[in-house]
Amino acid sequence: MIAIKKMNNQKLWLLAVIAFFVCSCKFTEPTIGDFNLQNFTPQSGSKYLIEVAVDVDNPNTFNIWLKKGNFDIILGKEKVGKIKTIGKVTLKKQKHEIYTIKGEAEIDPNSPLMEMILNGGKGKRVTIKGTLKGGVFIFGKKFEVEFDDNLPSMSMFN
């Protein structure tokens, strides 16, 4: 009879520890501010490496990771490509910083955006819209993201 009580106490403690970790891993969504397209680097065909500087405020008392972003590239009202993030970015606890997020862009070779890039286009507005997954420990949450910015100078193609 004593062994059964001891085992029940162990299960109760385990349940309490699990409940504590589950409750402590909830997080407040970080505030995402300005986005600035930094660079397109040609890879092969219609694929490019892209870098975006993002202004983020993480109010939480712990770091949050961001990864698994999938975005559409929109010019006017036409979807002209997509971006998938590469790697992960860790938002430092209780910090307001600018982070660089890298991704691989695939642009439709027949789109007006590709023509602008090949002709050294600059100053044209593009919209990036999609989701980015953020998380703590084993818990994750998807954030909706949308921003407009000018196409960076593409003089490297001239």
C-alpha cells in the first residue's frame, strides 16, 4: 500500500512540473515594425537569395525563434513569385532590435518583376505577404505578415 501512495505522489509531481512548463511557455506576440528589402542575390535561373531587415520588439522575458516563413511576392495585384525563409532568427528577450531574415525567392521568369530586375529596376513597390512561424521551446504560433517596400537597386545586372 505504501508503494502505491509513493507512485501516486510521483505522478502528481510530474503532472505539476508539466503544467508549469506548459503555462510558462505562452508568449505575447512580438511587435513587428518596418521591413526593408536589403538585397537580391542571383542564384540560378529565377532563384534569388533575399535579405530583409525587420524591426521587432520582443516584450517577453524569454527568447523567441522565428522560422518557416512562406510568402508571396505581389506586384500590383499579380502574384509574381514566392519566398521561403532560410534558417531561423532568435529574437532576444525584452529587446527592440533590427534583425536580418534571409530567404530564397523564386520569381516567375515571365513576370514584369523579372523584367524590372534584369533591366536594373529600382524604386518599384512590391508587396510581401504570408506567414512566419514563431515559438518557444516546443510551442509555436503562426504570424500573418504583410509589407510593401521599394525594390532595391539592381544595378549589378546592368
